[in-house]
Amino acid sequence: MAAAAQCVKVVSYTHAWKVVATMNAALSPPLVEAVRGGSQGRCAIVTRQGQNVLGSFRRLEQLSRSQGSAELDDIGRAAGHLPQAPSGS
């Protein structure tokens, strides 16, 4: 879980677990489960439901990139992640 938190640049391990708890509360069955194991006696696994939701999210992500690239660019510019489009066109 710590490595996953670092990968997605979440502020902390604790915050990552809070995000997981929020997702698990919103969806049933849970997406991630804590189980015994790992280097510190516990680890997290993605459940079958989590794998299904992740697959759906990845397909939606791909669709939004292929069908909505202009809209995603507009959002990126609004968030300051992309340069502003030239005006006057």
C-alpha cells in the first residue's frame, strides 16, 4: 500500500487508506482488502470487484482520451496543467 501511495503521489500512507476506505464504503463488495502477510505482517489485495472496477475505469479513460481529447485539454488548461490556447481563432 505504501508503494501504491507513492506511485500515485498520495500525501501519505494513512491518506491512501482513507481513500481506499471511502471507495470501499461507496462500492460493494469492497475493492481492496487488508490481509495478513507482507513484510510487516499485513498487506492489501485488490479484490475481484476492484479488478472489475479498475478495468471499467481504464476503458473509460481510454474512451475519454480518444473521444474527448479537446475537452480534456480544456480541463487541463483550466487547471493550469496545459498552456492556454491561442485566442482570436
